[in-house]
Amino acid sequence: MRAALLLIVLAGGMNGSFTVPMKRIRGWEWEHTWLVWAFFAMIIIPIGVAVLTIPNLPGVYGAAGPGVLIRTMFFGMLWGASAVLFGLGVHRIGVALGFGIILGTASSLGALVPFLQLHRERLFTTVGLLTVTGLAIVVAGVAACARAGVLREAAESHELVKRSFGIGAAICVLSGLGTTFMSVALNNATSIYKAAEAAGTPSAGSLNAVWPVLLAGGFVVNAVYCGFLLIRRHNLVRFCDRTITNLGLTLLMAALWAGSNFSYGTGARAMGSLGLILGWPIFMAMIVLAANAWGGFTGEWRQASRRAISWAGIGNLLLVTGIAVIASAGKA
């Protein structure tokens, strides 16, 4: 249990760090970086890992059946749309608040929906009550971190109040709902990873068969949106700017993000039958903690007020507490 929890914590740290190399990219716009990142993170790496770790991968998919493959890819497309909505939402209401709304929605619904769908009879047991309590604490922690971000951004710029908050908040909620579908897809892909286990794959690595299908759906949406931006802005030629350096940085982003998925999947499966449910909010909370840590390291909070820093401290403490409560549910 402890090793599984550490893998999920590591996964959140990697995921919360994957955009850091993006700050070093020069000459490319967002759509250049995102398209290359998505191709490696959602297509090349997941397929490569699956081929190397899953015996007879085509046979696994054949045994799982087309229905679950199509459903998993569809959920992946819904999740992929959340990445596009993330960019639109934070543009309107700011990174900190947008990040808080999105992950707050995803962390709560991504655990609660599968729990009610697959294990509703355990809702009023010790496991269920600890899970719901831990979720509430995690959501409060994310909200406190978002509040800290709002106070920090308000002190730095008055642009926040000029943005359309209502529309931006609605977009962020939709993004959070879309992010939830990754958790829903993993919890409903039982026939895929069970087929992988029947073919000889250890249970801890059986989700490696799910990622290529799930992320392929996400790639389609992201590729279409990036392609639209590249064509509309007539800047395809900018792929030639600092190509080697930018490609290396983008590959590092892809390795961190894809690695976080594999680490999360291994840790969650090792937590038992509720691992994919209990592990999800821990994963989301660690992403917030890692992002906050990088923000402090890169000087984003240097000009922040004491009030903003206090809210950030409260939020991080709540996140750690929520993680501990949810982890205790796995032992109940």
C-alpha cells in the first residue's frame, strides 16, 4: 500500500512538472509545442510502452471487444476536449483560479462518479465515508490554492477584473468535467486490462494496454485544434525555428507527462479494487502541490502578499490532509 501511494505521489509530481520545460521554448507558439507534445505523449510513448510490456497486444484488444475500445476512445476524446477548454478558460479568468476550478471539479467527480457507478453499496461504509470526507478536504484545498492565486494575480495586474468571469468559469467547469472522463474511462476499461492480465501481464502494468486507446481519442481533439490554429495563423514555418532545442524540451515534457500516467496506473492498480477511485484525487492533489512548488521555485510568488501566501499555505496543508484521509480509506 505504501509503495502504491508513493507511485501515485510521484505521478502527481511528474504531471505537475511537465509544463516547466515549456518556459524555455523559443520561436514556437503554443500550438507548435502542444501538437508535438501531444504526438509523442499521447501516441508514440503509450504505444511503445504497450508493445514492450503487453504480450500479444492485438490479441488483447480482440479479446476485449470493439465496444469497450470505442467507448474508451470516446471518453478519451471528451478528456482531450478538456485540454482545449483549459486554455480558453484560463485566458479569461487567470491561470490560478482556472487551475483550481478545473482540478477541483476533476478531483471530486473523477472519484465520486466511478464510486457511485461501481461501488455505491459501499458509500455509507467506513471506506465510503472516508473517501467522501477526503474528497471534500481536497476540494477545499484546491479552492484555497485558487484563492491564493487570485490574490497574487490581482496584486500584479488589474486585467483579471476585465475578463468575462462568468463565461470563463463555465468553460473551466466544462474542462474539469472533461478531465473527469479520464478517470471514468480507466474505471470502465476492466475488460481491456483483464484481457491483458489473462495474456500474462502483471496486474500492476495491465493499464498499459488501456493508455494507447484512451489517449488516441484525446490526441485527435488536440491535433485538430492545433492544426486549426496553425492554418489560421499561417505559422507552420515556425517549426523550423530552434527545432532541435525545442524538440528536446518537448520530448522532456512528453516523457514527464506520459511517465506520470504509467506511474499512476501502476500505483492505482496496486491499491486494490478501489485503487483507481482512491488514487485519482490523490493524483490531482499532488499535481496542484507540484505546480505550486514550481511556482515558488521559479519566483512566481516573489511579489505576492502575505495574505496570498497564507492562503497558499492553508491550501497545501488541506491537500496533504485530504491525501492522508483518502489513503486511510484504502486501509479500511
